[in-house]
Amino acid sequence: MCEYPEVERIPSDLEKLLDRFFDVSRQDLEQMRNALHVRDFETLVRLGHTARGTGSGYGFKGMGMIGHEIEQAALKRDPDALEQHVDTLARYLDTVRVEFDG
């Protein structure tokens, strides 16, 4: 299993957007869990892709990597891998620390 950063460095101009970012990310995580429960792989592909793009766009490299893994596992229709990656995303969102550049 890949290790993800415990600390992410992001641009300081994004600081005011972080509460909304984490709220939306947790809502997406809940949608992932619901989609996994009913084996809705198309939704998981979309949400994994969103996590990859949004996480990377905000400077959360770990979230981008996990989102990519979710997307790939959904394309393979692998519920066991999906469960593992979704759990990893949940832990990441709960534990990541943010440092600001600039």
C-alpha cells in the first residue's frame, strides 16, 4: 500500500476555501460509500476522478493519488480494492495537516 503525505503544502490564497473543500470532499466520500454498497461503479469512477482532480488542483497530492486509485479500481469493478481505497481516503481526510506556502 502506498504512503500518503501527512502534511500537504498548499498556496496560502486557498486557505479561505478549505472549509468548503473538506465539507464537499466528505460529502463525496459518503456518496462513494453509498455507491460501493450498491456496486454503482460508474458513480465511483466519476467520484474518484473528481477526487483526483480536485485534490491535485488544491495541492493535496495524497488525495489526488487516492482518487486515482479509486477511479482505477472502479474501472476494474473491484469492490475489495474500492473499499480499501475509500477507507484510505476517509483516514486521509481525517488526518492530513495543512501548511501554507507564502
